[in-house]
Amino acid sequence: MAHGSLIIASNGGDDAASGIAAPALIAMRHGKRLFSFAVIADSHLEPEAAGSMAPRSNLRNRSVVEWLRPRSPQFVLHLGDIVHPVPQAEQHDNTLVLARQLFAGLQCPVLYTPGNHDIGDKNDDTAPAAAVTQQWLDGYGRVFGEPFQVHHAGGCVLLLINSPILGSGLALEATQKRWLEEQLRVANGKRIFLATHYPPFLAQPQEDTSYDNMERHARHWLLELLARHRVEAVFCGHVHNLFYNRFGSTEIHALPSTSFVRRDYSELHSGAPTDEFGRNDTGKLGFFWVDVFEQGHVARLVQTHGGTDTLELQLPGHPKDPGETPLGVNLCHPWCAQVELPFNPPVDPFARRRVRNDHAVQALWSAGIRHLRAPVADLLDAQVRQRVADMVALGHRFTFFSAGMPSAALLALLREHAPLVGFWECVMPVRAAPELAACAGAGDADAGRVRAHQRRHRVCDPCLDGRRPERCRDGRRSEPGPGGRGLAAGAPPSRGHAAARHLHGHRPRLLRAHRPDRPQRQLARRRARAGRLPRRRGDGARQQDTRDSLTTPRLPPPRPPPQKDLHDDVQTPLPDDLCPPRTGGDHAHRAGAGVSEQAGTDPGRFPPGVPSTSSRD
């Protein structure tokens, strides 16, 4: 049975009728790069004995220093837990000096903010270490200077605060509060970044106080300052894991450690923990490289994988980067569910903590993927909906899908949260298209902000070709129609194929359906003009076409990555879109090996009989 989907594309933005405002957009990167800096968290350096091998954490951090030094960041920011021995340990002071010497190898300014292993824990009787004292603060100051500082770079203000003393009752706490409020007042109108060891929160601003966040009163005080002064970003450590949150227009980055993963966070994953009960899960180790532009910043996670020798690392992608990976991802599994970590000594031995696994989101960012597809039920869950708003603010686009005739409640939900909806996809048999179009037309009349389009397929999976939006999946073509009339505007459902193309920030473009009764000769001429290949081809012809494409000396100029629908096919170098991807990959692998053998004697020449131009446009 032929199935289809009705696509409704939202314009985004505020909607007075719906009573909901679009999420506050994070500042995207624009303009030239002003400067770059690196951020390290939780290095946990250990004492070194003469004549013995250095501890693993020390080797890992030396490798990071060696990688950063030739790249000359403007400065390196360290978020605390510089050393592993707690302040009452015998080797604590000597390890502080060792850490200062190790990071001096960066040959650029290093800015430190203290962690609980450096000056003592926050004021919590259940914490595994003693609370901060003035004596330990003095010892830290002799090596690293003041525990809260202000620095300036490229017209931006960087504020480093001493988070372990918040809620301590020490005189220094009141002094720091007055200092921070004054610095924010003076910096009014400038771009502000803030560094702290403890994160303000991990999942929700109103969450209970735990070992891994700030005490509630101190948290509310700090968050109010962030909102009032529109702080651009907060960088924090302590949790040895990556978390991303948004508070208004402020991005809150919690960083992984460069040394080890805390075992309690192995409970984030449904599988068994890796080496050392998750402590040596090297895929979760790394640091940040931050590029600051004239507008916006890009904070990239650089994964070190626990390397202790020369690191060969590359900066990953990010959704703020120009262009876009021509891929979309189906969010089949729960992607932002909160997990209750069990109470487990030595941290939080009497209470559970609710956290969220952000590793999947980070993987999307590293790949530069923006377009996501999820069931419409994600809009029903307030917790997931808030996370959708965070992602939309960062530049992601969501396609929400449903099956069956939409109810009035569903249409009301879509209208209410229209700023979060890039596409609504309703999957139904094609025979129900008139009724579905009428339903969407009513929604269009009510909301005044959506347009509907129909498309029909031979299979249930609604896909458009990733390279040419005007080409249908079965090889036939469709042409742009006049006026962009959609089904909601009263156009009758077509017997052939139609598709909607969505350009971010614009209304979608309707493509006129191919007529099944079009003369075959005319269709053949159009295929020839477009450089199309016949629909059905044997394996031998596909292999030859693949060889031709791999050995073409003149390729067409790369096209800028379009804002693509999630369901677009992946762009590949294979010349036949209808070739199964796995088979095509095998052909490409074998053809590439053959070409390498034949052309190995002269890389500048092609083997005899290989055409010098491609048969594809």
C-alpha cells in the first residue's frame, strides 16, 4: 500500500495567538575570530617519586600540555581540582608546586580557579573531605594567587570565582560576593565569561542540593546575576563528565576530566562499566578548545582518549559552525531522560542525584548535525520539551512525527509550541490525503502560521533525494509549481508525487507532482538533459560508473551544504542513488583499490580507457 505524509512547516518565531515565545537564541558565531583559549578541568595530579614512573594522570596531562603548546592559545583556563591529594594529605602542598611546574610548560598564561581537592570541600557534613579553611586558602594562594580574579581579552571579561567557599560562612565569602557584583556592574555591556569549579546545577535550576552542584541559596544568587548581566557562558568542572545546560541566554558547560571518570557516573549508561568500573573510560576524557568570535563563541570538546604519548587530535565540528552536515538523525532512543544515580559512598552516601546523559548530544555536535527527528510525544513531556527548546536555541531543527489522523488536542499542542517545530510529519495511507489536508487546512486557518504539503511514496519511509530536492525517490522528477499553493490552501491531492522543501527561516517550497500520464519520450529527454542514469542497472554497470566517478579529474565545484530535511538521503560519491548503500560501498572499495594499483606509477595520470570527465553533473 502506498503511504504518505502531510508535512506542516512552522515559520518559527513568537506567536501572539499561541501565547508562547520562541526560545531565547544563543549567540551564533559571526564575524572574525578574536581569540582562542583552552579549558582544562580536574587534572588531579598526583605526587611523583624520584626513580619511579609518573602516575597515569600526570602523563595524560603532560600530553595535553604538549599538544596545546604549539597551538598558542591566548590563555588556558583551569577549573580546579588541580591536584588529587586533599588539603589534609601530607603530599598536598608539594603536589601544588608540581602542578604549577607542569602547566608552566604551556608557555602562555594559565588562569586557575580552586576546586575542593585544592582548598577543601564546600560546607557539607556528608562530604568526603573536610570543608574549606583559611589555612588551606592561604596555601593555595602562595602557589596560584588569589582564588577569585578578573581578566580581560579581546574586549571580553573573564571572571573566576571561588565556588567551594559559597555557603561556608567565611569572611572571604562575603568579600567575594561584593567583588563579583561590582565586577559585573563595571562590565555592563561587555561580553562576560565566568569560571567556577562547582556547576550551579546539572539538570534543573531548582534541583536539590547535592555533592555535585552549588548550595541552593548560593545557586539562586549566582543564577540571578547571570540573567541580570546576560553572561554569555559559564565553564565548570567537578563532575568529570560533559553536561550542557542553558539558563536564559547563558550557556553552561560542564567539562570532563583530563585524567579519569568518576565511577558513580557509570550509572548513566545501561551497559556494564568499562575498565576500572568506569574510572578509565577513556572515551569520556578531554578538554575544551574555545573560539571567541565577534559575535558568539564555539566551545569544542577535544577528546584525548586517555593518551599518554604524543596526541594526534583534531578539533571536532559544532552546530554553530557555518554550513551543515548533510545528515539528520532519528532520535529512536530516549535522548534526554534523567537518570537517578544510586547513593554510593564516598560522594552523596545518603541521597540519589538526578542527572542527564548528554554524551549523545555531544556526538551530534561533533558531527555538526543539526536536524533531528522525534515522535510528537516528545512535545508532551515538559522535561523533554525544555530540552528541545535548549537545542532549538542552539540552532537545531526538529521534525516531529505522528501516525494517524491528528486529534484536536494534537493540533492544539502543535500550535502552542510552534516555535519548537520545524516540521510536523503526519504519516497515513495516501487514500486519507483529502481528509488529512482538510484537517491541516483548519489548523492553518486557526494558527495563520503553517502551510501544508503532501507527498506520496512507494514505501512507508518518506525520503527525498539528498542531492536534488526536485527528484523523487523512484527516479522521476517534479518541477516547481506556481505560487507555492499547498493542500491547506485548497489544492487537490495529486495522483503522483509531490514534496515540500524547507529552508530554515523561510516558508517551504512546493514542488508540482509528476504526472503518470506524461509521455515516456518526454520523460526520457528530461532525464537525458539532467544527466540521469536509467532506473534499473546491473552490478557491472554500477561498478563501471563508480570507477568513472572515482577517477574523474574534473569534479563539479562543491555546493554549500543546504538546510536539509531530516529524511534526505545521504550524499555519497556513488553515481546511482538507487544502488543499495552497502553494495555501493563494496563497489567503491574494490574500484578504489583497482584504480590505485593501475595509477600507482604516475599519480598524475589516469589508467587507459578511463574517461576524463564525469557522466554526472
